[in-house]
Amino acid sequence: REFIGKEWTGWLNSRRIRYYIRIRQNFWIVKPSTGERIRAWWLFNDLKVGQEKFFHKLFLHKGEYVYLAGSRIKNSDGVPELQILICFNRPEEAILTYKKRWEIETAFRAMKSSGFNIEDTHMRDMDRIARLVAMVCMALVWAYLVGEHKDINIKPIRILKHGRKEKSLVKYGLEEISTILLRPTYTPKFDVFKFLSCT
């Protein structure tokens, strides 16, 4: 969402690169046929939570031609909000494709502040960074498998009021692995090391 300027959108359009980028709901959109300027939210304000809408006609966003798609979702606090996307083509696929981004965001968060703190490294050598990232990826998969097993077979992660889990599977697994490694007196209910063969 940070990259939504005219130059970036124009560069993607000129190279015919498909993209789905979220914009703020108060951004101005222009109807090319009439030149009318409207706020993006106005096109999607009739949506109820869980509903989606897309347009097969082009609009102008910061001077660049884009298609629009939107849905009304609940944010992390459970409050309904509009999710509006601009795209190069295939607006009918925008919402479903954009949902896949959450898996990527979750992986990034697990690799950073919510797990392995990879951003704290001061390495500058690309080969060393590549090896570090590879090791963190293996550790992330290990933690995920342990967390998934514990959630399904031992103790489910608590569900909060807004319907989401209290913590991620990676965090859950990482806590279990850390407890075993740092507390010799702790008796685990399953062997976390057997999952290493799956990473």
C-alpha cells in the first residue's frame, strides 16, 4: 500500500505487469468519460460485510488508467471497513488474489518481530544474508509444523472475540521449541524434533 504514486502505477502499466494494490478509500477517482471526480469509497459504499464488487470499465487514479475492485471486510479490531483495490486488468480476480497476500504478510511477520527478528541482523554480505534467510525459513517451517501439531492434537490456540487466533501457529510452535531448549525440567507431550525431517 505504500507504493501507490503515479510513477509506480504508470511504470507497472507501461510494462503490462498485473498488480492488485490497495488504496485508501478517500482517494479521488476520475471517470474518464465525464471527467467527474469522486471519492473511491462512493463506488463501494453499498457493500455489506463479505460482499465484493468490481468494475469492467477504466477509471483514472492519479492520472493513470486502472480498474477497480472492492469489498467490505472486518479489520483486526472487528470493525467493518472498505478494502479498495486498483489493478491493471482482470478486476474480477482482484479480491481473491489479494487475499493470498495475507499468507505472505504472515510469513514476513513471523520472520521479523513476531518470531525470529531477522531485521535485527547487521550483515551486509549478500551470501551471508542468503544463508541466514535460508536457515530462518527452515526454522520457520519447523516452528509452523510444531505449532500446527500442538494446536490440533494437544491444546488449541485460544480464539479471541473478533474470531481470530490469539497467536499464529509459528509463534505457538516457536514457544514450544524454546521452552524445550531452555527449560531442561519441562516435559513435552510430543517430540518436536521429529518434525525436523519434514523441513
